[in-house]
Amino acid sequence: MVSGTASPLVLGALSGGDAFRIVVAVLFAAIVLRMGTKMLGGFARPVPAAPDPGELRKVRLTYRCSICATEVRMTQANDEVPEPPRHCMEDMDLVANPYDD
């Protein structure tokens, strides 16, 4: 007998252990698929828009790279004490006190 649907004989040939393994495999595949789509969805988020020019604050911070001694002066930031920039794959050190004139 050849038909397009599974016959009761085929389903009856599976033991209880085989049916349990199939159910576990289908659940595992569904969980992995859901986690993968959530991770890819995180990459698809757009980059946040730049703040309006009026929202930037004037700061006067000087940073120095501890490896190559490059200095950077930051004059505008979106925070009063922003995170230090990176240079030579390391965070730069704050040289000038942000409250000095």
C-alpha cells in the first residue's frame, strides 16, 4: 500500500523510546531556532540616531594613551564625564581634571 500519508503501521512501528527521542529532538530544534532568530534580530536593530547638536555638552577633557603617549582633547560630549576613548586597543587615561579651568 503506497499513499501520501503516514499509515498507522509506520507510526505503530516506533517504540516508546523512539517517539520520545523524536519529540525531544523537535523541541530542541525549535528552541535553537528561536534563540538564533532572537540573536539575529539583535544585529538587525538600526544604529541610534545622533543626538541633536543642542544636546551635546561642552566639556574640556584631555586624555593620554598609556602605550604611545598620544593626547586627545575632548570638547563636546553627550555626558558630563563620558567614557574614555580607546587608542592602541586600550582605554586612554584622563590627564586633566574635568573641573579644572
